[in-house]
Amino acid sequence: MEKCTNCGECVRRCQVFAHTFDKATDDKPVYHRDKCVGCGACVMGCKYDALHLEPVPEKEWFHVPSSFNEWEERRLEVLAAQK
């Protein structure tokens, strides 16, 4: 945050509202990690190098199914595990 100039470019670039302005922090941008999808638009737009991307831990990785059948199999596994 020491490099942040409150220019708001991260807020303007973020399509998923992971960066917002917050009156409680004197209108400084606030980062909401739970909303971030890791696209990097905020990082590329920051002229002051106040932002950077960090790899997520392996336990947070997810696999994108390559077919509808694979998706359906995984969905059924999750449903069975919830019982």
C-alpha cells in the first residue's frame, strides 16, 4: 500500500469488483481476495507497481472439465459426497 497513490485505476479495471473504494479507509482502494479471479488487469494498469500477482496455493487450484461428460461425473461425485 505504500506505493499506492489512490489513482483508482485498479478499481476501474477490475471487472469482478475485487478492488473497491472504501470510505472507512479514507477512499483508498480495498482488495477483496475472495472475489479475485487472477486476471491481472489491475496489475497491468498500475503505473506505480503497487500491485502484483501471487500464485495461489495448490490446494486452491481447480480443474476445468474438458467435456460435459467429465463435468457431469464430477458433479455426481460431489453430490454423492454430500450425502
